[in-house]
Amino acid sequence: MECRLGCGACCIAPSISSPIPGMPKGKPAGVRCIQLDDNNLCKIFGKPERPAVCHQFKACPSLCGSSNQQALVNISELESMT
């Protein structure tokens, strides 16, 4: 599955413990990543400073659902279980 451009759920819902440029301590769950632009696209996509955990995330229908909102809900639920 290809990511839905402009979704951004994986950059908002989960916590990220790795340093992110502009967020040296990572980010808490539910907080928008500073690297998301106004169109919910990653400003450091494909760049070496992008955290490995972000690079390793792979979109899938069961997690991302059929809409951006469903992806946000699903990823938030998964985050709360971990």
C-alpha cells in the first residue's frame, strides 16, 4: 500500500523517541511533528536526518484504513496499547 499523501497520521499519533530535527527529544503521542508542512507532507522525507523509525514505517490497509481520520484513530489506539 502506498501512503496517502497529506495524511500525516503516522507523524501525529505515535510517540517517537528518536531525535527529530527541531525536536531533539523526539515527540510525544498526539503531537504534530515539527517536520510536517501545511500539506501534511514530511519536510525531511528521503533525507538522512529523518529518523530510522519513520523510514521503517510501512503503510498497510489494516492500520491506515480508508481515510486519514481512520488512520489517525487506528494509530492512536495502537499507541495507547503500547
